[in-house]
Amino acid sequence: MKYYFIAGEASGDLHASNLIAEIVNQDINAELRGFGGERMEKAGMQLTRHYREMAFMGFLPVLMNLKKIKQNFKTCEEDLLNFQPDVLILVDYPGFNLRMAEFAKKHGIRVFYYISPKIWIWKKHRIKKIKAFVDEMFTILPFETEFYEALDYEVNYVGNPVLDEVMSKPAKAGFKSFVIENHLPDQPIIALIPGSRLQEIKSLLPRMLEAASAFTDYQLVVTAAPNIDQSVYEKLLSAYPAASLLHNKSYEVMQQAEVAVLASGTVSLEAGILRCPQIVCYRMDGGALFYWLGQHIVKIVWVSLVNLILKRTAVKELLQHNCTVKNIRKELRRILTDATYKKQIMESYDELHQQLGEPGASARAASAMIGKLAGKN
């Protein structure tokens, strides 16, 4: 069968690549093509456009890149029709993907969605497009089944692929070995993980660095996103010569860190699975209005996946105007000095593991998709 994938950011590239690997393993005649990243290409998909050409976040960046965004749609539509897949598999990234779902349905192409858009946080009205244009939704968060059920839409919960990814990594190395291997000082680590989009890195990393630099008994280790140019980090880190930058080591850094200050997103769940105490940050320049709407109109309670799954504030969220140097520093101090508080976070992580269930999400999703395409389920 022929599969066309669209993933628009680093986390989508990661999870789509694991799904692609399982599809290739289970369907020996699989042909795969689409938009995504290096991981998807390495797993067996022919890459037609990289997600770094699509990652525009916030009102102004979108406005400034409208021409490029329109061209991305046109290129994708033409490529999809030329390839004529048995199914279009969309991975999160709803602004782009729901439009492509509508286009595919108009042209008789079946549509599967893997990793639901976060309409339970924002834009619940998107359920209308999902019902109209998505044939099957494959979800990865346990509470999504109940959420969609209330909206009269049946989904396929396959488990969470983050568990698969974490389990596939080598066992935790000793701290001494880790710092020697990565040419780091022999000091406890505060991890700074500012996200994978350029705008959020520029907004969050300076605040993270300034807040964490007050803890002189700790070293600061920043993890770099694979799609961001090295020069971006060099400029932001220039005032903090003692801070270190590591590439492709976010899991390993979180395994070793005493605490991670991180951008809201999948990495929050990864930190929970890896049992790393965390502070969740979100702040976008010009985002105050959207934050106010979220708080007062949409009634958003949490954005962290850890808190959403557990349905309570298990880890601290510092969002928009609350994401300040002072507040980050205050929460860092609490985690690093209050043993009882840290124990509460760890106990929450135990509960998180129970809620997520067993690894194997990618294999289950691939099997379910292939079965549905073959008319077996």
C-alpha cells in the first residue's frame, strides 16, 4: 500500500518515524512519501519537504511568511495527487494538516490522523473538521478517548509512543561517565530545554539562563533542537560562557539532571517518564491576548501533558506573563532544596506511568492502520 505522511515539527518527525518503521516492518510492499524530517526519511519515507520550512509559530511569523505557507500547501496538494496514496496520515500540526485533510477527502483519499490536535486545550470547534474529513483518529493520550466520546466521535487509543522512544534508548549511564563523555564539569546539572521552534527558543532561553545562573553550585546544560542553527544558540549563550550546549542528548541530559526547565510540549511528558523534576514554561512575544482568551474564555486549566493526564497540578507551569526570571528561579530553588516537594513530584510520575500503560504504541498503531486499510477491522 501507499502511505503519504505530513509532520510539521521535530516531535512529529520523531513519532512518525517510529510509526513508519513499524509500517515498513508489517507491510513489505509499503511505499511512503511525504513532508517531515530526517528521522522519517531514515525510517523509509521519501522526503519531499522538510518541516523546518513549515515551522511558523505566532501571529507575526505566520503573517510574514504567508507566501511561503501558501506555496507549501500548493506543493503538498500537487505531490499528494501525483502520488495517489491509499491513505494520508497526518501527525498533529493541525493548522496545516486539517486543511490537507479536507483537500484529500475532496479527492477521494482516505485520511488517518495520528496524534490528535490538542483541541482539548484550544479550538474545540475543530471537531467539526475532524468529523468531516478524518476517517480514523489514532490517539496517544488516555484522556482523549473520554474527551472525544463526549463529542460523539470514536477514536483508537494506541498508547503513547514516547514510552517506546524512551525504552529504545540505552540504560542510564553513571553520572561520572556522562560528564566525562560529554566534556562537562563534575557538578550537578540543571537542564534547560527551550523547545524546537526558533521563536520559543529566542523567548524562553534567555529567561531560563538568567534564572538558573543564580545557582552557582550547579552547571547549566542546554539541549539543542536538531532543526535550529548552531549560531542561534551561540548568540544566546554568549553571556553565559559556563553553560554547555549538547546536541541529540535531551533524554540523556534529563536522566542526569536534578531538574529541567523546559518548554511546554512533548518534552514535559518525556521528563515525566524519565523521572526528571521539571518546570514547564511557555511565553511568546505578542501572545498575551491568546493567553487571556485561553484563561478566561476557553477556560484552560493546564497545558503540560503531565498535568493533563493526571488532571491536577503535579508539576509547575509558568505561562506567558508568569514566565519570568523571578518565578523560574523561585521554583528551581524549591525543587532543589525542598525534599518533600521533590518527593511529591516523583510520586506523581509513578502515577503517570500507570496511566500511560505499556510500550508498543507505534506497533499497535501500524497494525491497526494496516488492518483498517485492508478492511480487517
